[in-house]
Amino acid sequence: MSQETSYPKEKINILFLENISDKAVQHFKNNGYVNVKKLGGAVSEEELIHEIKDVHLLGIRSKTQITEKVLNAAHKLQAIGCFCIGVNQVNLKAATKHGVVVFNAPYSNTRSVAELVIGLSIMLIRRIPDKNKAAHEGIWNKEAKGSFELRGKTLGLVGYGNIGSQVSVLAEGLGMKVAFYDTETKLPLGNAHSCSSLEELVGMAEVVSLHVPETKQTKNLISDEILGHFKKGGILINYARGEVVDLDALAKHLKAGHLGGAAIDVYPWEPEKNGDRFESPLQGLSNVILTPHIGGSTEEAQENIGEDVSSKLFNYLEKGITNGSHTVPAIGLPPVEGAHRILHIHNNVPGVLGAINTQLYNHNINIVGQYLKTNEDIGYVVLDVDKALSKQALELLKDVKETIKVRLVY
């Protein structure tokens, strides 16, 4: 069923930052939203506070920081789309407090990262960076010493989620053995097997690839001590999160010859924009590949992310669907014929649903359909009410105690 939003589309302001795919922009323009603004890079907190005051939907990637100050200034903001895998750049606690829905695209660039990890494994185990450097310097260095095939080697995966498991499948296709370590019990794919400890994993693998989130538990997970457990000549690949590896310790083990190579894409500190100065203790080291956080940066991945997140933002705006949200509880209900839909976000305390129903009952407003879902902090109610009385219902629900945000969808 096709529905029109109750709020005029020409009054909905959408802001996309960090050169988000044109697929996202086109998605909204094709559906009648004309006020779509796209900026090429990230902006500072002060600039964003100025830009966001009349914005209803915000799209960002990994550089833009959504702080509590930004959210306090975003009086009209309904949802944030993170056009990337993570949501670390958003203060989720503050977003929840303000009833702002936060979406991301956890799977859209999985293939891009997985392919690159396999490519890097081949490059490093064959010592291609050294030979490439020598050739550029006019030195002919044709030898097989220190170069190996991936076939028959063991790939150790730290984290066996969406990306790690796909790397596992690709690696087995090349004839590798696959072992993994994960804090949660995971069903292995193919012939992969789990290890009981991180030390066991890194001690048996020729190549170790990291696929874990950035948390307090994973900060400096690959420490000087863990690096000491690596197999002699082992290779480390980090295309996960910058805080996971102690880069000074990694540089020490590479210089000492204990490790045979590394590929690093993410760093504890990264420049704000292209062209800015970048420094790392790994610069200039033999058989090390450094890339500027481009693990998922393929045109296919960016298009997939653009389609995925813009669809989630669109479905929330027009239907109140919150599947995939990190703040508001997930609800996915189809539109209802002959009714108007109201969204009610409130603090999760006892009695709010009763107060909502009492308000509507006392004013003879018929509820055609109702659905409530809560998390630890907030409750989310989708109400389909009688068309003739929907505006009155909207005003009544604004007065319910503990209300955070109320919106008439259609």
C-alpha cells in the first residue's frame, strides 16, 4: 500500500556528510524529498551544531562525531544513518535519551574487506612489498627465499562474525587451514575449528587476521605479550579497529624479525581528511602494508551501504519501522488501511502504555492497532488510530508523562 507522509515532504530536511554515495541521495529524491544536502567531508562539532538545527534525517560515515552537544541542538532530528559498519562515532546513550533512531550497515562491505584480507595475505607471504620497493629503487631482486604459498598454511581469525566467517570460506577455497578464536560460541563453516585461547591461535597460524569490534575488552588486545606468542615469521592483518593493536609493540617485533610482515588499515588516531599529515611507528618497515582505512572502500560496497542505510531511514520516516536500530526498539509493521499511524517514544517506566490508552479512551479515540516494544531505557509504541481523530490523538499523546517524542507518520 502506498502512503504519503502527513508532514509535507518539501519541509523534511536531510543532510548527508562525508561524501555518502549518491545512491542514498537519489533514493530520497526519487520519493519526493527535495531538501537533500550533501557535503563532501566531515565537519567539526561546532559546524555540525550550526548545520543540524533544522535537520530531520542525518547521514554520516565514520569521521563525524555525534556528541551530546550536537544532539541537544538537533531539535527536529528523527534519525541518524551511519553509512558504515560501526556506530562508535555516535553517543548512543544521548541519542536514546533524545529518541533519535540510529541505523548502520553492518553487512554491506563484508565482501570488500574479506577479499582484501586474502589479497594482503598473498602479498605479504610472498614478500611483495619488499620486492616492489626494490624494483622501484632500480634493484633486481629475483629470489624465492622467504616467499611461500598460502596453500597448506593456517589462517588464524580473531573474531568469527560476518567478515571473519566470510574470510574463512575464501581462505579454504585457496587450500588454507582455518582456525578461529571468538569469545562467543560460533558454528564453524567448512573445516574451520575454534581455539580455546588467543595464545593458542596466534601460536599456530602463519597469518592472523583481526575481525573484532572496538570495546574496552579489545583495546590493545594484540599486546606486546600476545605478539610474543606469534609463530616465528607470522603475519598480522588488522582491518578491524585501530585501538585493537599496540602499534609500538608491533613495530618492535617486526624490527626484531620475530614477525614476517603486517598489513594495517586502521589506527588509534587517523587524519580528519585526505591530504592531512599521517604518522605511524610502522612507516618505513620492511614487508609492511599501510592503507588509509579503505578496507570496505569499494564502489560496490559504498553503493550497497547507500542503499541499505537510506532504505532504513526511509522506512522509519514513512512507516515507523525501526528494524536495525541501535537505540529505539526494533518494530517492523506494515501500513494499515483506513488508519493514521502515530509513533510514541517514551522513557521505559511502568504505566506509560496505560496512560496512553487512558488518554485515548477518555476522548473516544478508537485504536485500530497498537504495538509496544521496550529496551532497558525507552519504550516505542506504534499506534494506528481512527483517521478522523488522529490530530487530536497526537496532541493528547504529547501530554503523556515520560514522553520523549511523538510523531504522526501518515
